[in-house]
Amino acid sequence: MTVQDLSISVDTVWMLLAAMLVFFMQPGFAYCEAGFTRRKNTANILFKNFVDFMIGSVLFWFVGFGFMFGSDGQGFIGMPNFCDLSFYHNAAGLPTEGFLMFETVFCATSATIVSGAMAERTKFSMYCVYSFFISLIIYPVEGHWTWGGGWLCNSDAASFIMTTFGTTFHDFAGSCVVHSVGGVLAFIGAIFLGPRIGKYRKDGKSNAIPGHSLTLASLGVFILWFGWFGFNPGSQLAASGEVNRVAISHVFLTTNLAAVAGGLATMFFTWIKYGKPSFSLTLNGILAGLVGITAGCDMVSPVGSLIIGALCGIILPLGVSFIDQKLHIDDPVGASSVHGICGIFGTLCVGLFSTSTGLFYGHGLGSLGAQALGILCVDGWAAVCGIILFGTIKKFFGLRVDKRIEEEGLDIYEHGEACYNN
């Protein structure tokens, strides 16, 4: 075995290990969402997290991988592969099947984010429909623009961006590509769905609807935190060589520091604002820090990651309060704030805190402009697709379950079984 063969083997094992860690985030999302919602809907919520991965895996292998990484799409979308992976050749020599698996778990994550904001009142059949289209079209198209050689990173348009801003759009592991897209779709879906019964009083005040288990929710957050060490460092896609070893270690550090800062900032902010530290919001604050650092975890310093995480931890409760109390949009788990708002903010932070292109390091506004343009394009695409998708489902098929089903619980009526039988 040559040194090059050994290097590729090590990189392949690292990529697949990272894919396993990201896959393990699925139970994290499932437990987090189930814990933040009521026990009568637990089976429905857990089921949806399995469905996301099952549907996403088949569709991404069948055509989504081609849509995202195909080279003949003129910059907007790649060509469908129809199960044939021979079109793709990784520049680093990594096996295409392994790279497909790594990208599949990212696709499933984007679809799963939507589930939480639309929990406790969505028809299971219609959930399968919109999960289908997120995995088939919405995620692969914007993924092609950014990570698949499309117009935001490797075309004449990217040359225009480079000429205009002096740099291109950067999203290392998906603050925008995965999280803000999922958050925008979650926000649009919650608007079309409407609030849960009893969420808002006639005077416009918001009623709290507590989840049934902070134990489950906290376990979910611990799992997500653990899985993020595959999500961010794994995006390096290589472990061999001194440069890659240093890069992975750096991303591990910045990822963890942002999570810690996000949780601490939310804890102290809610302690000051409400008189007591909120455990449920602090759990989301940890996730907010993780989402915020994901775009620039490779380009910011440890101090920068602490600042980004802390800012996300403060933005999170403000975003949750604004969406709930001012906009009257019912998001049971805060997905719109955690993934949407903090995903957008974290992507913009690359233009501020990147040590090589950021404004705070004396590199001007170019990177911030490129990041803003990327966000507008990617999240604009998600918003338009979300409006069309959820609007069509609501008009022709009905997006929401009947009142009686919502009041008595989706578990029995939608699935004929429940997680808790006593």
C-alpha cells in the first residue's frame, strides 16, 4: 500500500465516521422535538424523524445527488443521476458512495428542522409530501449553487461576486445551506399551518403550552451537540496530513466554544430578563450557538467563536419572543429562531469575524457583502419554494388535522398507537 492509498483510506474512514455522527443527530432532533411537545403526539413526532431520513436517503441517492453535484446544470441545477453515481469523481479520490452517504445525512437534517415548527397539528400524509419535495428539489438545488459547483461558487456569476466583493460566499458546514433553509421553511410552514388550538387568547396574548419532558429534550440536545462534532469537523472531508489535522482540531474547538457560549449567554440573559434562568431556552441557546458557528467554524478564531456563540445565545430568546408574541406564529420548538435567525446571523458573521476576510480584521466589507448576497439568494429560494409547496398542499389537500384529532392527540388517530399507554 502506498502512502497515497493509506492517506485516502484514513480520509475515507474519517468521512464515514463523521457521517455516522451526523446521522446520530436524527435521534437528537427526535428527542428534542418530542420533549418540547405534548405526550399525546410523541409517536407522531418520533415517526416523522424516521420518515425524513428514509425518504431523504432514497431520493438523494436516486436523483438528488445528481441535482446537487451534477456538472451539466448551467449553474442552476445539476443533471439527475437516476441511481448512477459514475458521473461524480471526487478530486481527493474519496469513494463516491462514501461521499454520497455524507451528503445524504446533511440533506435529511435540513428536512428534519421543519418538523419541529409544524409539530402537533400537521397531517402525517402531508408531512411525507413536503419532506419528499425538500429532499428532492429544495435542498439539492441551493446545495448545487453553494457546494456543488453552481453559480454561487464556481461560474461566471461567482466571478462577478469575486470581482464585486473580492471574495466568494463561504458556508463551511451549513449555517445557511442547511440550517437557515430549514428554518425559513419551518417559518413558512408554521404560517400556513396556523397556531395550535389554545395557543393565543382573544386579546392576542400568548399561552404557554409546555412540553411533556425536559428530560427527553435535554438528552436530544446532548446528542445534537455530540453529533455536531461530525457535522462541522467532518466537512473538512479529510484527516490525513498536517493541514487537515490542524483544521479538524481547530473546528472542533470553535464548535464547542460557540455551543458553550450560546448556552451561557441564554442562561444569564433569561436570568436577568425573567428573574430565573430558563432551562428550556438554555437548551435552545446551545443549539443556537452551534448553528451560528457552523458557517465560519474554519475561519474564525476561538475568541471569535465565543463571541458568535454568545450573540446567538442572546438573539435566540429575543427571536423566540418576537415570533411568538409579536408575529403570533406558533413554533413549538423554536426552530425558526434557532435555525432560521441564528443560521442567517452566523452566516453573516463570517464577513465580520473571519481572520482572513472579515471586517473586524481589517479586510473591509467585501466578505460581508458576499455573505449577504448568498443568504438572500439561498433563503429567497427556500421562501419562494416554501410558499408554493405549503400553499398548494393547504389549498388542494389540507395541511392540518381536524380539530378533534388535534385536541385528543395525533398518535392514536394518525397511527393507531401511542408511546405512553398509562
